[in-house]
Amino acid sequence: MKRTLLKLLLVLVLLPLAAVAGDPAINGRWRLDLTRSTVLDGWSTADVAIQLADSKVGFRYDMTWHSTKVAASQTVDTAQAVDLTNFFRIDQRHMAVYAQPKSAARVQATWIDGGRTLRIEAQVPLETSQGNTTMRIYQEFRLQEGNAELVLIELHNTRSRPLVYHFTKVAEAAAKK
Amino acid sequence: MKRISFFLALILPALPGLRAAEAAPATPARAAYVMHFDGDWKIAGGLPEKALLIGLQGLANRSAPRFYIVHAEGFPWEITGPLEDFYARKHGVKFTELKTTEEALGHFAQYAKGYVVWDPTMMPTMNVAYTIAGLEDAVVVTPALIPLAERHGLKPIDDLRGRYAGQTDAQIYTDAKRRYWARCSHDQLILLGGQRGDIRIPAIADWGVRQKMFFHDLSANPIHADELALEKQFFSELNPGGTIFGWHVYGKDTEEQHTTLISTYGLKMEGLQSLPNLSFNCQFGFTPGFKFTNHHHVAPEAKLVAEPKVYLAFVQSDGIGIGVWTKPGRGRLPLSWGAIMGWVHFSPAALEYFHESATPNDYFIGGLSGPSYMYPNHIPANRFGLLMKEADDLMKVLDERIFEIMDNSAADGNLGNADLTKETVDRYYAAFPDVAGFINGYGPARTRDLRDGRPLISYDYYIDPRRPREEVTADLNELIALNSKRPYFLLVHVRESNDVNSLVEVIKQLTGPVEVVPLDTFMKLAASNQTYVTRYQDPADPKHFKGY
């Protein structure tokens, strides 16, 4: 009886873990399709490279604005909430909204939809003309059928219009292009 | 008021444009010629003839306003047509149209002593030719146009073909400096930059030729060390308070680099290289009896109290005359305009035209950063007070009470760090004791202050004309949500090519208790309740360009 209960407990523990494992098809470099996405503001191009490692998901954003190149990396953990300083988001740069330097965003990441969607929720500390504030950000990175497209849908508690970014997969060698 | 009148009495004699206005007779009729240009500025197309005509314009207009050019639709300065009408209506100018270059030379070759040949395969030679044209009273021609010039009795003065073969821009202008600089104006310099590739728009060349300026298109980009060093030599040899007319070269350096460099020498920048007709415009004062009367909405001594709502104010600061002014919709919203104050000196009629055609919703403000376009964080301390005195004087002439500042020296195009150091802010408050307040930025910025009831507010939003209006609406609503204290003072910069009608629709979609107010009202309200945080440029803030 004890053994059966132990097995059941093990199944109950492992099943959710199996369910939350991310689809490795999300690994790789994704390039923003400007024509199908919410219009960028203050950015010319955007790439995001994603790398899974156990419960951790690493992001590297490569953004350009004319000749300017900006790179930002961050890692979320689907096993536990993490505090990230300089949480990166594709911001609207013509708005006077700035990251609070050295302040950390509380970030919770979860695999849903059988590991095909990564959900990220973050409380992001920001600076505006009236001082410090927090923006609650909800993101879903949805792997599309065929694994060649990735859609990022982002909601803010302060914005009624979602930001929708369509990415297509590119070879890592394309990073320099 | 008495104080201002007394002050004006002191400064009016010092302003040449106003002296001309006061001395102007009761607008006697006068004749002038006009040409209508098409939009072909290709080096292999319409440029050579246009370059000839623009230089000829500078010679023809040396002693009297004889030759005016109206530019095609789509030209950066959209006021050449309305201004022609203004000259006819208010100054009694009777224009006769010239259809061809042949006709223009027929009338104006008498003002030239010869021609100088430039090489369209080596574009710096056009600039050198213009320098020679001013000094020697020459027209500039490509080899293909030599027969045309000679048909009008013009003889060769110089020929630049082959002289600079294989030389760099720095070498070419070093040689030109050695040959011509000593005889050129040391108060003004032409930076004939702008487009690269297969077109050039040297519309300001008439002014440079008339005033015998040195023409160049040197780079202020540190990667072009030879060019930068040479340009620094020119700037250091200009007379204090000198002016650089024109614009930087796209792709060679940036607006931020060039304006930073110019400001570092305490010099003034007047754009653009496409600014036309200054040789004509400079010769008209204000019409008799004309006086600048701004549409103020609040008295200087008034105290307003802000309600718990969102106050919006819109400003357009990209060289008045570019874009929105002549487009439908102006007047539907309170909109402030950065008038180009230096035009008091060299284009008074244009300023009068703007004031005459202003609606009650159009409000003029001073700037940009000084008597012309400058980056104040880089202006030497020993030049700051003199320059701002000049700006303050011009504001009083133009009946302006709000001053606009912009310092993009550390910015990345129209984004990034556009903040002022505390030292710079201190200097502005000291230099402009009578203004109602200051605004700052181009893109968004975060320098803010309130002293003696006079706010300094930075833009919280910049409207990119290409951004879909539904996203602009969402952006503004998001700012309103993020800045949740009331009142919230939301200052918006409207890029020049925006459509005012579309802004009216955006405003209808904003949430919360929103009120669009004129800028002077906005400043008075902002003085009543400081819900914005005092802040200056933080040394830790990222800088895209760290300066020289």
C-alpha cells in the first residue's frame, strides 16, 4: 500500500513536470517580421535568440536603430520566480518611460499549452515624469504550428491595446545580417 | 510692460532687420523676377542648371532683391509659394516669371564677371566653385554649361577640372582654405551638406555667394580625423558669435555630432542646406506699422490653479516652414511653434508672414536653445551669457514668453539622452529672468524643474508621423495611466510632417479627464502643482555620443 501511494505521489509530481517542459523547437534565433507586427517605435529591427536549459529559458535580444546596436540578455526560470535587474522589453522609445536602474523586476515564467507557450509575468519598475512606478507585464511566447514562427503577445496593465510581434526562425549565422 | 517698452527701445537699434523695418518707406512697388523650379536635383539631371541659377541668384541679389525662386511641391520648405504672394501683396513686388536658364542669364549675367567650372564627378568642386563665385562674382557651371555661359558673354575665371584628382575631401578643402579663406567672410560659413548619392539640394548657396562665405561639406565625425581637424580650424578662426548656415552631410556624420561641435565653439547653426532665397529675403524689413503680437492666453503675472486632470500641450519645433504650417488642419488645436528667431536678421518677411497667417491657436515660442540651434551642455561658459542675451532680446522682439531647449549631443538620433545638466539649467534660469518657463527635448527627455513659479518641462512624448494613430493613442493613454497623479502635465512634440487633423482624432480617443491647453496656460498650470519630479542629466545616464 505504501509502495502504491509512493508511486502515485511520484506520478503526481512528475506529471506536471513533464507537462511544463518547454518544446525544444523554441530554441534558436527568431527575427521580427516588421510587416505583420505592431509597429516598432524607436527600433528598426529586432531578433530574439532563445535557449532552453532545464527549467531555465535564456533570452538574448539584438535590437537595432539605424546604426545603433543594442543587445540584452536575461534568463527566466520556470521552476521559480526570479528577480531580474534591467528587465528587457521591446519598449516604445518615444515615450518618457525608462527602466529604473538597479531595480529588479519580479518575473514568473510558466510553460503552458503542453510546452508550446511560455508565459511570463513581470512586475517591472519604471521611471516616469512623476517618479517611480511599476508596470505589470504579461507575455506569451507562442510557438506556431510547423515551428517556424513564434508570436509574442504582450499586455500591460497600463495599455488596453496588446502588442503583437511575429517572429520567424532564422539560422544563427543570420545573426550578423 | 513699461519695462519691456524701455527694453525694446534699447535693443531695436541693434537689430538690422528691425532697423530696415523702421526705415522702410511706405512700400513702393518694385520689380523682381521669379523662377519656378521642378523637383529634379539629380547630379546627372537638373542639378547643374539649378546650381548655376542659385549662384546667379546670389549675385543678382547682391545690391537689390531681383531674383526669387519658388520650389516644387514636396520641397522641404513649403513656404516659397505663399511667401511670393506675401511679397507681392505686402511689399508691392511685381514678379515677372523667367522660364529658362537662358532667360535668367539674359537678365542677370550682367552681375557676373565670368564663370568657374566644377566637375560633377567630384562633388566637392561644386563647393569650391561656389566659394570662388562669391569672391570673384562668377557663376558656377559644369563643362556642359560652358557654351551657355559664354553665349552670355561670360569668360572663364577658374576651372577646377583635374585640380583635385585623387585627393580626399580634407585635402581639397585644405587647398581651398589656403587659396580663398582669407578673403571670405569670417562671420559666416556655409556647410553645404545634406543628401549624398546622386542628388544635392544646394538651395542656400545664393546666400553664401552673396555674403562671400566659404563653402564646404567637412565631416564632424571623429572617424574622419583629417576633416574634423580642418573643420575645427575654421571654427576657431571664425569671429565670436559666428553662424554656420546649411546642414551636415547625411551618412558622413550626424546632426548630433555637427551641432555638438558647433556649440563647443559657441557658434550658431542655421539650417538647412535647402533653405532658399535668403539673398532675396534679407533685403525686406517688416512692413510699416507691423509689430509682432503673439496669441498669449494668460497674463505674465496670472496665477492659475491646476485641476485634477491631464493637461496636454503640443509643440512643433522643426524649423517653421517645413511641413505642418501650410497643411490643412492648422488652427484646430492649440499648437506652439518654434519660430526661427534668427530670421529677424535675414528673413524678416517670412516671420511676418507666419505671424500674419497665425490662427488664435498658433502660439510662437523662442529657441532653439539659443539665438539659433545649439546644444547648451556644450556651449562654453564664457559664451553662454552673450548668446542667451541675444536670444532673450529676440524673444522680446517676437513677443515670445516661453523658451525651448534641445540638447541631443548624447542622444541617438531623436531618441535617447536629451537631458540638461544642472549647471546648464542654472544658466538658463539666470539668463532668462522674464520667461514664463522652459521646455526641453526633441524626443522624450526627463529634465524637469520649477523655480520661482517658472517650470522647465521636458517632452513626455514625440509623435512620429509614421506611427499609426491607433498606436499613438495607445501610447498616450499608457502615459496617462503610468503617470497616475493628477494633475499630469503631458508635453507632446509633434514632428513637422504630422497631420493636425489626425491629432484631433487621437485626442478624442484619450481616456480620463483630458484637456488640451495652449503652452503658456500649460506652463502656468504646471507652476501651480509640481507633480513632476525635479531631475537633471545623470552622469550615469547612457550617452550615445560622448562629445569631442
